[in-house]
Amino acid sequence: MTIFSRNWYRLLLIGLLWPFSTLAHELREPEGAVILVVGGNISHTNVGDEAHFDREMLEALPWHSIETSTPWTDGISHYRGPLARALLAALGAQGKRVTVTALNNFMAEIPVSDFHRHPVLLAMEQDGERMAIRDQGPIFVLYPFDQDPSLHNETIRFRSVWQVQRMMVE
């Protein structure tokens, strides 16, 4: 490989990766209705010392899918949304646990290790439809129940918060 082609290759890589490197350090203010507020030990904020997200901002994160049944729904459904670990990484979060609060003020503490051990989804769609508040939305902390039988226990059910509005990294 010549010096010219190596430099060209490096420039191409920088050009391709540049948008992703700046995304993690810049967090724009939400333009739509705020559906999630993240606070605590995070490096990237957009409103005071918190990160406020509208739906479009959460849709900008890489999305994943899970097909699973849950203890609260009938049958198997197809869920989509960003992984919890991807959100924490984008915010530069440092902590051992995340306290998740629902619209009705229900709270659960989730060890950050859960997000790395399992593909825990911040589900925003179920079977191709946006999750409405009446259907456990707009955000549902969802473990892949059908992928790992050890997830069928009271502790994990307690951590599977729906109607999420706030997360606090500690």
C-alpha cells in the first residue's frame, strides 16, 4: 500500500466515523415533548445537569429488537427500541445502578451490570406500533424473558418498569 493510499484510507475512515464520535459528546436540546429525563452521574447533558430526550432523540440511537413474552402480556410480541447500555454509553454514564421511575412514581433500582449481561431494551414499539401510555409506554424496560429462563423471577419482574419517565445513574 502506498503512502497516498494509506492517507486516503485514513481520511475516509475519519470522515465515516466523525459523526459518531461527535454524537456521543454533543446532546442537543429536545424539540418535541420530553419523554425521558436522565440524571445523576452522566457526562453529557442538555438541560442543566440532566439529559432530556424527545422521541426523535431516542430514535437516533441504534435500535434493537426482542421477540419475547412477558408476565404482563399475552403471547409473544416483537419489541423495538434502544438498548439501555447504548443510552448510558451515549451519556458517558458512570455508576453501579440506575434508579428508574415510572409515570406513577413506581421506582426500581437496576444494577448497571444487568444492562451488560443481558440485552435490556428500552422498548418503545410493540408489534410495529408505538407504545402508548395505556400499553406500558412510552418506554418499557424490557428484559429478554424468552432468551434466558433465569430471568423469570420476582427480582427481574420488579426491574421491568413500564411507563418510564426518569432514570437516575448512581
